[in-house]
Amino acid sequence: MKIIAPRSFTYEAGNRAVLLLHGFTSSTNDVKLLGRHLQAHGYTCHAPLYKGHGIGPDELIQTGPTEWWNDVLEGYRYLTSEGYKEIAVAGISMGGVFALRLSGFEKVQAVISMSAPILKRNTEDLFKRVLGYAKRFKKLEGKSDEQILVEINELADKRMDSLADLQKFIVETDSSLKKIASPVFVLQGCLDDPLYKESADIIFNTVDVENKQIQWYEDSGHMMTIGSERKQINEDIRKFLDSIEWESDING
């Protein structure tokens, strides 16, 4: 079976832009619905696909957070090169960490963090995410359960050294939360793992800005942008973006 690989996308609309950032072992497919919703309300949206993502697991394990972070920076620079001067950033899971981190490096109008981890996570747990992704990918390829088991076992014998770097990247982002000066919206699913729920509280309580909000979703798990409450989540993000002060509002 031929798999159509996800790609970076840009949905053009108004002069205000939103950089959309997907998660680890995920792809831009997880932020497409959000992008279309925001586009319908006048926001241009751009979502970069990180290196190694959306393709085979063998390619993924050869990449790491330094490359993914560079893809985030390139996504921001793409928007500025296209003439966008007002840019908000929204990310889910690892993308949420990138969104929080970006505000310390570049000028952003607002930060939207969904299911973002801030607490240290075991690298073995992170590698299980890779193995889970590999299993789903191989099923889409149409391989038999027996062949998948063989290939998963082979992958399990390999190492992804960059996971230690990802763990470090997440912890370092925690220490930079107080540097955030833009409005912050934290979204978290109540059905998510406790580590993510605790992280949501830490992010909200640590950021030192007047305009900050946190919203919990009773029926949402980790990938909330494609879950049962996705429409409400998309609309809540739209309302938050509409509510903040954009430079064009201030300057007339």
C-alpha cells in the first residue's frame, strides 16, 4: 500500500498569522483542522513538518530535537519572509514545548500550548512512542502482523540517542517560562497522562504575564486537536486569538 506522506502546509487568509506545531512521532495532520478553522476566521496558518516525521520509523530515529527545532525556526522565518509581521504560535505536545520556547527567541503575539510536557520523562517511555508509531506506520503499509512483529523487534534493538537530547530540551524549556512576555493560553485534556496534566498547571502558574488562561477538557486525551472535543478546542483558540491585542489594533 502506498502511503501519502504528510507535508508542511500554508493556509492563506489575513495579515495575522499563526505558526502551528505538531508533536513528537506525529505530523501536520494533527493541526490541519485547527488550521482550516483559523483560516476561515481570517488567520493565515503555516505548519512545518519536522525532519523524520510522517515517514518511516527508520528515518525518524536518525533525527533529533536540534533538527526539529530548526524546522520550527524555519517555519517562523518563512512567515516573516512572506511579509507577516504579526505571528502567534500554537503547538500540541512537543509542539507545545516548541511554542513556549519560541517566544523566548522570536517576537510572537501569543502562545498557545496544548498537552505540552514540561516535566522530565523517561527516555524508555519516549522510545515506546517511537515503537507505537512504527507499528501504526507498518499497518498502513499493509504488512502482516507477523512481519510487523519481526520489524518492530529489530527496531527495538536499535537506539535513538537523540531522546536524551529531547528530554533535556523539555526540562530547559521549563526554566525559560518566566521569560515569556506574550499572552498565553494553556489547553489540557482531563483524560491525558498525569505528567501532562501536572505540566499544564506548572506552565500556567509559572508564566508571569497578565493575560494568561487555562482550559481543561473533560473528554479529551493527549491528541486533543483530533479528539471528540476538537471543534470546541478550535473555537476556543479562535476566540482567544480574537481577544488579544494585535499590533494592528494598537497602531490603528
